[in-house]
Amino acid sequence: QKEVEQNSGPLSVPEGAIASLNCTYSDRGSQSFFWYRQYSGKSPELIMFIYSNGDKEDGRFTAQLNKASQYVSLLIRDSQPSDSATYLCAVKDGGFKTIFGAGTRLFVKA
Amino acid sequence: SQTIHQWPATLVQPVGSPLSLECTVEGTSNPNLYWYRQAAGRGLQLLFYSVGIGQISSEVPQNLSASRPQDRQFILSSKKLLLSDSGFYLCAWTKTGAQETQYFGPGTRLLVL
């Protein structure tokens, strides 16, 4: 059974701080890695994807991938109250299916 | 650009009634299509996926079924709803390809009473 594990949180950070969200996955054959943000009552929206080891930056967001450790993380710099949401980590193995973690709830305090 | 639609947005149904949820994708052809359910405060549960017209793969045996009568149309159905069918139903699509990103529709919130 392929699994994606996330700490459910809530992770609480003050406004302006760096929020660090972590994810581990079980399948070493995983090829593609995604972070989604889901506001309460809304559908998930893609924030970033990463395919290669290392860091990928997009604005205030940085995704980090370490395939040897089977570990993906998302850093949010200068966190804003509008970043408060559930963040879903997702992994694809090259097949048709995407495996989602249960999500980490982030709360940014103003 | 591609757009994914779902309807209805909200639905309240009695136990034992039938269900039909519809999903359509615009702006692409031959997408892979997916149905997920998300119970309150929980993660995403993959219900069905389809790689082409009439091709349906079921992930979880239950009283739901799916059909894909057209390339960009995906339908989720039930003959008799259970209380446990309540949840947030999400349709998603990807382009064909191993690394393609999955994009979600706005979802249908179903409450079975």
C-alpha cells in the first residue's frame, strides 16, 4: 500500500514567520511531487510541483525534495493570515493515480 | 485554457434516494478523469478513475458507480444513498502522461439525511 504521511497539525505560526510543512512517502518509485492548498469548504488548488532532488522556489513558496530520504517539504516565507489553510502533499509514481496525504492544517496568527 | 465544471454545487438527499453527479472538462481532449470523496476533516479518497470513454477503474467497492459516456464527461451515480455517502465529492483531471498535474473541480457537497 503506497502511503503519503503528513502531520495533521494544526501548525501555528505568527504572521511574517516561515511555515515549514513536511511529508514522507513510502514508494521509492515515486516520480512527481505536488503541494496543494485547500481552504475550508473549497477544492484543492495546486501550489507547486517538483520532480528533481533539491529546491524549487516560486514567490514565497519553496518546495524541497530528497528522494533518498523519501521526504518532501514546503516552506512558506513571510506567512500571511491568508495562508491559513490545509496543505496536501501528493505523489505520483508514473501511473494514473495520485496518492494524497491527509493534509496539514496551517494557522497564521495576525 | 482548461476548465472543469461540477454540478450541482450542493445537494441534500434522503437515504435510499438515487444520485447523479456530473463533471465536465473543457479545453482539452482525452483527459484522465477522477472522482474523489472527502469526508469532513479527512483526506481524499479516490473512488474511480477513467483513462478513456467507457473505461472505468473502481478503487473502493461500495454502492457508487461511475460512467464516462463522452470524452470530457464523467458521471458519479448511486441507486440508493447511504448516510455514509455524505461528503465533499471532487472531480479531477490530468493530461495523459506520467508527470502530469491533477487539477480539481469546485466540488459537490452532498448531505444524506
